[in-house]
Amino acid sequence: MWQLFQFTLCPFSRKVRLLLGEKGIGYELVRESPWDMRDEFLEKNPAGRTPVMEHSDGRPALCDSWAICEYFEETVAKNPMINGSAANRAEIRRLVAFFDEQFYGDVVAPLMMERMRKRLIYRQPPDGRVLREAMRLANTHLDYVDWLIDHNSWVAGATMSLADLSAAAHISIADYLGGIDWLAHPQTADWYRKFKSRPSFRPLLAERMEVIKPPPHYEEADF
């Protein structure tokens, strides 16, 4: 049996969980707070980051969400998430990188720092200036997602792909932390509604980070 080491508001773990759910791969969740820097966890991943996957048969641990997703794409044929022509696969990878790097760096990381890490770890109040800038950039990036969905059925083309899973993972964390203005982005909101009703996504929406509550619409499929 696979074990997935993660914490509730880790977007990279969510991306992996969505892929596992779409492919029907069973796993057990193990709560890991990477900021604790446990020796046992650092032995699995010296970088000290989630997600990490480990199998009970003793095979080497899998680290980094991109490497984990590629591993299961290569080993489980069901519901391929990097699909289509070579050009389409390149586009999927480009958009996964956009959400994992730019959207995360501009929006998710500062929201997590100000509204999660400062509260749980540093016992400090959030910086309003940083929050406003993160929400401004969220609007800018979601304008681009609106454009993508105007031109495709899904983020990267005609079918759901790893780009959609990555987008949904990061956007869901930003939404949990109150950083998304849905009224300004009806195209992205319609796409996200489809995701919120998927069996792979519903368990994520039911989970909560201690003492940090999401907005009332967070779990609603029709928001």
C-alpha cells in the first residue's frame, strides 16, 4: 500500500492526490508538517518538502509532485493525464509549470505565509500589503485562465489533463485562504464547478487545517 506524506494545505500534494484519484490508485494519508523538520521525514526527502510517497514493500520513496505524477503516468495506463500529440503534451507540461511555479509563487505561497504559517508557526499577524498584492496577482492570472477556457474545453485542450489537476490544486488552496474573487472570473468559476463535483476532488474539499477556516462557499459545488 502507498502512503502519501502531506499536509492539508499543500497544493503539490493535492495535485498528486487528484491524479491518484483519477487513476484509481489507493493510498493512505500521513500528516506531515514539513516545517517541523523531523529527522525521519528528512531521511525520506532531504529537501524537507511534501509530498512524499512511500510503499510498504520497501521500494525507494518518491519525492516531488512532478516526479510522482510522471511515475504514475508511466506505470498506470488508466486515465492518462499527459496525453494527446507531442505538441499537446508539451502544452500540458508548460501549464503545469505555470501553476506550480508562477501561480504558486505569486499567489499561493504568500497567502500561505500570511494566513497559515504566520498564524500557526510564527504567531504573527498577516501583512495586509502582501495579501493585497497576492490577490491582485490572482486576478491577473485568472484572467489568463479565463482566456484558456474560452479557447478550450479544459485548461490545456479538449480533454482533462495534469494541467487541470495542477490548476485546481493551487486555486483550491488560494480559495481556502480567501484569495479568489470568483465574480470577476465566470469562465474559471464554471470550470472549477465541474472539478468540485468530481469524486477525486470531493474529499479534499471536506478537509480543514486546524484553526484556519475557509470561506462559506469553499465546499459548495454551486457557489
